[in-house]
Amino acid sequence: MTDPVPAEKRVRAACPHDCPDTCAMEVTVADGRAVKLRGAADMPFTNGALCTKVAHYLERVYSGERILHPMKRVGRKGEGRFERISWDEALDTIAERFRAIAADDPRAILPYSYAGTMGLVQGESLDRRFFHRLGASHLDRTICASAGALGWRATVGASIGTDPEAVVDARLILIWGGNPVVSNLHGWRYLQEAKRRGARLVCIDPRRSETAARCDVHLAPWPGTDGALALAMMQVLIAEDLLDHEYIAHHTEGFDALAERVRDFTPEWAAPLTGLEAKVIRDLARDYGTQSPTLIRLNYGLNRCAGGGMAVRNIACLPALTGAWRHAAGGALLSTSGNYPIDGEALARPDLCPQHEGRPPRTVNMSFIGEALLEARDPPIRALYVYNANPVAVAPDSNRVKAGFAREDLFCVVHELFQTDTADYADILLPATSQLEHRDIHASYGHLNVVVNAPAIAPPGEARPNTEVFRLLAARMGFTEPALFESDEDIAAAAFRLTDSRALGLTAQQLETHGWARLNLAQPFVPFANGGFRTPSGRCEFRSALLERRGLDPLPAWHPPAESPVSNPALAARFPLALITPPARNFLNSSFANLARFRDELGRPTLQIHPDDAATRGLVGGDRVRIHNDRGEFHACAVVTTDVRPGVVVSPSIWWQKFSGDGNNANAVTASTATDMGGGPIFYDCLVEVAKA
Ligand SMILES: Nc1nc2c(c(=O)[nH]1)N[C@H]1C(S)=C(S)[C@@H](COP(=O)(O)OP(=O)(O)OC[C@H]3O[C@@H](n4cnc5c(=O)[nH]c(N)nc54)[C@H](O)[C@@H]3O)O[C@H]1N2
Ligand SMILES: Nc1nc2c(c(=O)[nH]1)N[C@H]1C(S)=C(S)[C@@H](COP(=O)(O)OP(=O)(O)OC[C@H]3O[C@@H](n4cnc5c(=O)[nH]c(N)nc54)[C@H](O)[C@@H]3O)O[C@H]1N2
Ligand SMILES: [Mo]
């Protein structure tokens, strides 16, 4: 007699999506089918709740639109017509093409991935090892946060800041370039609690976002001018001596040079640049300099502009001037990711790269994939392997991106759950697993916990995890290094450098049953109360050694937007409106945008425009409009609203082009220009004109 099969089991999971909240989840499985998914009730940050999207994750898992089998292209590139093939044929075809190209120059092969899953196993382990061993071009993963990350690192030293669970005791909170109600919902709960306890919330955002509408004060600067606002705040703090002199003396570097630098950056100077009144700027600085504790929750919205790196750097200087870092609830937070002892080299094994004389490694910037595909020489890109990403929809200047993907001589593999805009251009399309069908382990960039993900159900059809495909491909290529064949369990177990076995306070096995663990940091966690910055000097660097070494301005400075009436009047004469395209609440970048529930709810792409701007163009709400500039155009339905300031238009994103009505999305008009630091894109630094379609 065998034991009866338990009717139901509970499996611990992690939300895989690119969001600071990295929720711990629990899946209920009955007869091999996931029947329920909920936020873990025992994990304080998740607090038993999921966002509107992931609450319906099972619709994604069981969607009839999942890719179930390997396929090869039968139509034209981009047409999206495919025919089923076997895994053997798919893998043989890829290995054969890769071998032939690598015989000439393996750098002609380019992996392309971002954060379709944030898991360390499915996102940055065997994939990296495989392409390293192959000698392929490296991908610089800049598309989201590289400008801000570098501006922060230059100042503070690492992606470390205030404990997001400690913010409840702050008195004044600046929510700067972030929209947590949409993009950091669980973090918003703590900010709301602070408000309940009496904190004043100030939101700095060119539009009245879902978050701005719930704050005490909304300041709407012109996009890309946050750097000027922060400089003016510093000028006021220093001129009016609203400083913590002891903190500055012991824990900062370069104060005298900073004071000299900002002397002329008065609120009167910043007013015409930002579009805010000088008095408003001065009052904000005075509030910031006299309240305590003050918290700045800055986010990546403000780093998607030409001066995005310097803007984040300028803002990161503020809490060191006032000593706000002394308080658990004070300071500033951009990302928590630097707290995790992730063993990047063990995961990615850069030592597997072949050393060829006279053939230096090549790195390609993912944000400008259109240029790379169309213009790269020495060698040109001949093969592309896309996974965890949808570049045709999300990369800037998509007409160029599409032209690159349409190259007949490009061999393109796409590994996906769904037939995205990018998948339409694949020569070989492979079926990928969802988070419920593979193993992983996750760090977070918005809290301080590790979250594990155990497989809950069998993959549908012939879907396979990223790691499994790279193991199979490595064998087909004749590679023999054991690191290319490691199991997901072993990779997960080695993902964190746990030389101090108490770093998590739990063993790997305990973690698997418990599902999550907070990093074993000091409680309360006040990272820079006594200095201890991760910069070369160990101090908060008003004068940055890192930037100086890179030949950049070592001091805070004003880096204007690339496209604005002030910085580029000639362009603004033709395209006077600043377009920003932040995430729609129901989409996660371009993920979920294909699911009927969310697409139907949003209906179609919209463009929010101020009544004055609508009137001068003869537009009324509901009009179909054409948003255009020299790079391209897309269509949307006009929403006339005072939620946007005059001169600014907003189109919540990221739509799939094939579902947008006109075959384009907002990235048809965004620019392939790089940020001042980190080589990131400038999605929110984009001038357009709007007309009736
Ligand atoms: N629901 C949902 N959640 C998400 C995502 C999603 O697509 N959907 N995406 C995830 C990802 S990948 C990321 S990186 C984060 C992004 O989330 P956030 O870091 O919050 O960034 P954004 O949503 O890009 O922009 C936030 C706000 O900045 C404003 N903004 C635009 N330009 C400027 C500017 O120049 N200055 C200032 N001060 N504000 C500006 C926008 O209007 C927007 O309201 O969210 C994650 N969470
Ligand atoms: N105009 C405009 N453009 C933007 C932005 C914006 O605000 N405005 N935001 C930018 C930002 S912040 C970011 S981070 C990028 C995001 O860009 P991407 O990281 O490309 O994000 P997604 O569009 O969500 O595409 C991820 C894809 O990975 C797939 N995927 C998920 N899990 C797996 C898996 O396990 N295996 C495989 N093989 N595939 C998987 C999903 O189905 C999905 O199609 O977009 C950027 N583009
Ligand atoms: Mo992002």
C-alpha cells in the first residue's frame, strides 16, 4: 500500500518581476495545478498582499497564449509566423550557427537580457557562464538604473541607504522622481504609515502621479531639472547655515569645495530652469534643513534624463549636509541592493572567458541596441540571443531597433513565455518557464530580505527554464567545464557569499521551508549614522574620487536635459512638449501588457495633456492624436487634464506595439542619447509635438 497523495501542497515562491518589492508568495497546488497564489502573510514587507498585476499571476501562468514548443520562423522577420520544431532541431540549429560564427569571431554573438526575472539563478548564472565560455560580446545592462546608480555610488559608495521599514518615524519625506503607489506599492505602505504618524509628504514629479495625489505637497519641476533643484537646496542650506557641522567635519569629504561650487546656484538661478518659484525652492530647503528626521525616497524616474547621474548625485549630498543619516528613519534611499553579499563572480564565472591575443573583449550597451545592430563593426553582430527581455518594445528609438532586428543576415534566438514584439523577429523561438515552474533565489532593491522560489508545478508543453537551455546548448557546443552544467539547486546555494554563516541567520534548507529571511544586519539598521560610507575615503564624497578618476567633474554640477526649451530652444521651436512615459499601473514594463484583463482595462494608449496645450492644438478629450518628432511617431487617445503641467505630456507605458493600434509605442519617439553617467537611456528627456491623428 502506498501513502495517499496529499490533496494540496503549499510551495514558497518569490515574485520574479523587476520591482523593488520582491514579494514572498505562497502557491497552493492541488493535483499538480496551482490553484491559489497569495502574498506571504508572515513576511512583514509583503504583508500578505500582492499588487494588481501579480495577484492575477496565475492568469499569466495558465494563459492560452503561452509559447509551448520550440518554433522556427517561416514568415518574414517581424511578421511573427512560425512552425513547430523539436527541441533537438532547435538546439542543433543554434549550436551549428554559433559554432560557425565563433570560428570567425565569437564576439559577433551577443546575449541580450534584462530583468524579465530578477532571480539570480534564471537571470544571471548559467547564461553568463555560457556566453563567457563562448567568448561572446559582453552586454552592458544600462537600460534602467545605471546613471543613478553611478551618481549614488560616487557620493555614498554603494547601493545602500535607509532601511525602508524604518521610515515610519520620519517627519518630512521627499518622494523624488518615484511613484511608489504604482511601482513600489509595499514600500508605499510604510510611507503612508509615516504620514499617519504626522510626517509631511512632498512629491517631486512633473505630473500629478498616483503618488503625488496622495501627498501633502506636490512640486512639479520641468523633466530633467532635479539636479538644479538639489543644487539650489544645497545653496540655501549652506548660505543659511542649516547644517550639521559635526557630521560634515567627521563624515564628509570636500565640503569647502562644495560650498564654493554652489555659491551662485541660488533658488533664483534654479527657478527658470525648473519652472518652480524661487520662494517654493527656498521654503523646501528651509523645511529640509530644520525638520528632523528627514527622508528622501528618490527613485529612478529622475535618472532617465541627460543629467540623471548628476541629479541623483546632487540629491545624495543633501542628507550628509544636515546629518539626516544619524537617524534610522532619516537619510535617503535609492536602492537596497548593495546590502546583499551576492557572489557575482561565482554566479557568472568571468574566468571562463577565453584569452585571445589581439582580440580584446567587446562590450555592447543594451540601451542602444538599434545602433549596435545597424552600425557595429569589428565585428558586426551576426547572432543575438534574447531572454528575459523585450527590446523591440522597451528600448529607445524603436524604429532603429526594428530596422536592426529586421536584418536578414542576423541570426536571432528569442526565449520567451509569450510571443512579444521581439519574438516576432526570432529565427528560433524557444518556450520559457514561468516562476512557478523553476527554481530561484532573489535579492531585492527595495527591502532587506532574501526570498526563495521553489518549483510548484510542471512546465506546460515543452517549456524549459533558461538554465536548462544553457546546459543543453553547452553540451551541443562540446563544452566540458563542469561550471556549465551545475544544477539550479547548487547555483542557488552558492549565490550568496555566506562566509559568515550567520549572514542570513538561516541555513539553505531552513530558507527553503521558511521562504524568506531578513539579512542579518544591525537592528535598527542605520547605515551611515557614524559615517562608514563605502567610498574610497570612507566619507560621503561631495568631492568624488571615483568621478575624478573617470575624468568627470568631481563636484556636484548642473547637467541640463538634452531636450528642453531652455537647453535646446531650436528643437523646442518645432517640438515644444516634453513627453514622459512612466509605467502604467497594470503593466510591469511590457510584461502583463498582453494579458486581456489588463489590456482591456486600460483600453488603449493614452496621452495626458494640459487644457491650455490641448486648446492651442484644437484637441478635446477622446481625440486620437499623433505624437511625433524627427525619430518617429505613435498614436494615443487624448486625456485633457490638469494632472500634467503645461508643456508636459504623459503617456503611461509600455504598450506592446502590436496591441497599440498603430504598430508603434512611445519608444518610437524616445532618443538614443546616453546619460551623463553610466551610459543609460534618456526615456523622459524627449521633446515632441502633438496633433490630431
Ligand atoms: N506597476 C509597475 N511597477 C513597476 C514597474 C512597472 O512597469 N509597473 N517597473 C519597475 C521598474 S523596472 C522600475 S525601474 C521602477 C520604476 O519606478 P520609479 O523609480 O518610481 O520610476 P518611474 O515610474 O519611471 O518614474 C517615477 C515618477 O517619476 C516621474 N518623473 C519623470 N521624469 C521625471 C523627472 O525628470 N524628475 C522627477 N522628479 N520625476 C520625474 C514620473 O512622472 C513618475 O511618476 O518600478 C518598478 N515597478
Ligand atoms: N518609454 C519607456 N521605455 C522604458 C521604460 C519607461 O519607463 N518608458 N522603462 C525602462 C525600464 S526601467 C526597464 S527596467 C526596461 C524593462 O525592460 P525588460 O527587462 O525587457 O522588461 P519587460 O518588458 O518586462 O520584458 C521582460 C520579458 O522577459 C520575459 N521573461 C520573464 N521571465 C522569463 C524567464 O524566466 N525566461 C525567459 N527567457 N524570459 C522571461 C517576459 O515574458 C517579458 O516579455 O524598459 C525600459 N523601457
Ligand atoms: Mo527598470
